[in-house]
Amino acid sequence: MNTQSYPQPIPVIQLDEQSRGAFVSRTYTHLFCAISAFTLIEVFLFKTGMAETIARALLGVNWLFVLGGFVLVSWLASRAAHTATSKGVQYAALAGFVVAEAIIFVPLLFIANSAAPGVITSAAAVTFAGFVGLSLVAFYTRKDFSFLRGVLMWGGIVALILIVAGSVFGFQLGTYFSVAMIALAGGAILYDTSNILHHYPEDRYVAAALQLFASVALMFWYVLRLFLSRR
């Protein structure tokens, strides 16, 4: 019987201040790169006219298939980023997730750009302000928000059920749903930022950036939807 034990990863909270600072800096540098890559992909798709083709293609199929594919890609990317020992695999997971997000955003951005020019910039500004504010709360209080995990999981399951039900039965998820999802995304940002400060091991800054990017993208999606619903 093999009784060999392996050392457990040390959370950054237990490291010295310099190591913690380096981890946080790497995480947010990778987050900035992910957001920049997402933006550049969208600009490329719209400048080349590919955005319209992709938007019409995705809007022409059952959204459940698109959502299911995205959920699968998200799960695989997150798992790879959190468990792979190879940095190359971790970066590939982050890159794949950014590309998947960019593609699934195309229909919403195409509609927003056509129906309400300027609303994308406004939604991005509000998302940025929300992200900065929530991040400052987490950094300033140094509170461990891991207790939000259960609430976020429950809220995510309820939201998924409502999205599936809306697609199957043809009813619209209105303003209140968007507001609730913005609140859920805000909770996710608090939770992710807290995890970065308290629970992530030093070598998982790529995974930390992926989780933060996912939460920021979720907030941006529903802020944009909320803005569009008011037009």
C-alpha cells in the first residue's frame, strides 16, 4: 500500500508580503491581458464583418445548444487552469476561455451596436466601476468572503433553470432578472477577489485571472442587457 503523502499547496495568505504582492500583481496583469484580448477579438470581428455572420449563425440556432457548449468549454478551461501542472496548459485554458467568451458575446454586442450605438461603452464603464468598487471592498476589509460560495452556487443553479425555462417556453427574462444577475456577478467578484487573497496557491495566478475574468464578463453581459432593456 502506497502511503506516500504529497505536500499541500500553501495559500498566498500564509506567504510573506512580497510573495503575496507578486501573486496579486501577476493575477491582475493576466486579467488585464485577458480583457484586452477579448476587446481586440471583438474589434477584429466587427471590423472584418465576421461579427454579423457569427451573430446571425448563433441567433439562428437554439440558444440552449450554444449555452451548453459554452458551459462545457468554461468547465474544461477552469478545470485545466486550476489543476494542470504545465503553465502552457494553463495559458491555453485561459486563451480558450477568452475566445469562447468573445464568440458568445457577439450576438449581444451586434444587437447593441445596431440598436443603441454608444451603449456598449456605457455598459463597459459601469462594469469597470462596479469591479473596481467591489475589489476595493475585498482588499480594504481583507474579509474572507468564502461564505458566499453556497449563495453563488444556489443563485447560479436558479439562474440556469430560468434561462433554460425561458428558452424552452418562450418567455422573456426581464429587467429584474438582469438586476439579480448583476448582483450575483458582484457577489462572484467579491468571492473571487477574496479567494485570491486567502485561498489560491502561489502558482495559480492564471486560474485566478480566469475566474475574475469570468465574473467580470458575467457582470458586463447583464449590465449591457439592462441598458438595452431601457432603450
